[in-house]
Amino acid sequence: MSSVKLTGRRRDFFLFCLAGAFLGVYTGLYDPTFNNYIADTFNVSETTRGGLEFFRELPGFLTVILAGALLALADIRIGMVSLIIMSLGLFGQGFFAPTLHWSVVWMLMWSAGAHLFTPIANSITVSLSDPGEVGRKLGKWSAVNTAASLIGYIIVWGGFRYFHLNYRFTFALAALMAILAVICLWGMKIEKIKRPATKIMFKKKYTLYYVLSVLFGARKQIFLTFGPWVLIKIFHQPVTTFAILGMIGTALGIFFKPALGIAIDKLGEKTIIMLESAALVVVCLGYGFAKNIFPAGVALFIAYACFIGDNLLFACLMARTTYLNKIIESKSDLTPTLSMGVTVDHVVSMTIPFFAGLLWQFMGFRYVFLVAALLALVNLWVATLIKTGSEQLQQQMARA
């Protein structure tokens, strides 16, 4: 590899990390406020909150179609389009959502951009990585993104606690961060990967990846929807609490995510996903039963620990990306397959929160997390079927 090419790749990775930093600030602004925004502004029930996830996750189900429509563009251009769409959704949600129905409209736009960017971000990172270092590069980008989110969490905590910050300004600032990330992507010069004419890719060889994606979608949506809802409705926590938890999780994530990336490269995807699944069982039991077993103060801190632990474990998604990168037949398969993975993950994530909301409303919140624990055990078993090894790394190096 020539020094010129190496310098260009380093420059692109720096710009991509800078974009990741701006998106980290956006995350720190948006994540701790959304659930409280829904609860405070529209006062919805558990069933309605679960039902909202259908609309919030519908664009994720359509990701493969959205990505397919843009496959004529380079990945960085698709990323730019997705972030522009996301920023418009954020701005609309802040300033043009007088009713829940309008909020859903803007939420759909935000979600379309956010879900389209997820597989593209992974694909760009892989394209900037040499064989054998994909996990490290994913870990570095994720660490930068996580570290920058601390800025957003601090703004939310200090703003809502001391300066009467409101949701409108928070969403507008988050939209600005997305636009700054677009500017960073504009400066990158990654070559467009030649892809097959087909816009939808579903190969039998990648079946295990699709199954892992479905299970991740179910696990993800239960925790994203009802993890915060436990703290809001059962423990009555304000938005500032989520900002503090976000700051703690961010501080831990700065070290955890790069270490996780290294661990994936060294230990393999099977071990990491199995450990993630086992840890999720513990998190589920903590969320569901801490209030019944421990005194109120202790139960609250256990719920805090579950919230932070679950957010850290989301980083294990990169293990699925590195697993796919080891088994793909050609580089041109990566982005379409990642997009298909997002789509099949949303087959369940669109609908499971509604039924989980019904389960909460009629039987109690602990049963929601019992179901989540069962899903984690299924994920643990599926992870045992993963097969990776030195021969696949050799194939990966041959493709490079």
C-alpha cells in the first residue's frame, strides 16, 4: 500500500471519526430526552407507548428498500442523504409537532434517516479497515462517538436542571449536530464499491446473520422502549436522571467499546455474543424483580445499573458486523446485507413493543422482562452455531 493511499485512508477515517463525534453529541441530546418528551408532552399509556414503536421502527423495516434506491451513490453520499433526512425529522419534531399525530410524522422522518445511516456507518468503517483490524476500527469509531455524547448529556443535565432548557431547543441542537456530521462526510473521498445490479440481497449463506439480527431487534426494542419506561413510570425519574446515567455510561463506554473491539478480534464473535446474551439475562432479572426483592433505594440503583449495563451491551452489535465481514463472498455484499439485517431485525422490533405494552398493562412490567430474558437465552443458543476461524480470515485477506 502506498504512503499516499495510506494518508488518504487516515484522513478519511479522521473525518469519519469527526462526523461520529458530532453524531455522538446528537445522541447525548436526543436519547435522554425522547421518552420523557413523549411522557411529559402527550401522557401516553404503556400500550400506546409500545404502539408508537411500530411507527418509529417502520423505516428500519424499509431500510433495505431505502438503501437499494440509493445504491447508485457511494456509501458516504448515502450517509449524507440519511443524515439530512434525520436532521429534518429532528427539527420538525421540535417545532412542528403540536399533536401526537404530527410527532409521529416527524418521528418517521427522523427514523428513516437514522436507520439508513446505521448500516452505512458500519460499511464505511469496514472499508477504512485492513483485514484483521475491523473490530479495532469499529471500536475506535464507537469510542469517539460515545465520548462525544458526553457533551450532549452534560448539556441536557445542566440545561434542564439550571437553565430551563426545553425539548424544542434540544431537538434543534441535535439537528444541527447531524448537519455538521454531513459536512464532515462531504470532505471524505472513499471510492464507490461496485455492487451488483440487484437492490435487495438475501443469500442462504447469511441465514445465521439474519437470525442474529432478528433476535437483536427483539431484544433491542424491548429495552429501548421499556427500560427507560421502568425508570419513568415505576421509579418516577426525570430527564436529568437519564442525562446523568448517560454520562456514566459514556464514561464507561470510552474504555469499554475499544476494549470490546479488541476482544472481538482476539476472542471471536461467538464468545462475545454468548457473553452478551448471558449478561442480558442478568439485566432482565434486575429490571423485572429488583423492586420486589430489595428496598426501594437499592432497587432504584439496581435499575440504574441495568440501564447503564444494557446501553454498554448494545456495542456488541459490532460483533455481528465483524462476523458478517468474515463470511461475505465479496465486498459488494456488505452494505446490502447489513441493510437487509436492519430490515429483518425490524420485522419483530416494529410489533413486539405493542404486545409487550399490552403485557405490561394487563400483567405487569416484570413479565415484559421475563420474555426478554427468554429471548436472551435463545440468542445464547444461536450464538453457539457461529463458526469463524483462521480460514475465514485468510479468505477475508484474499478478498482485500
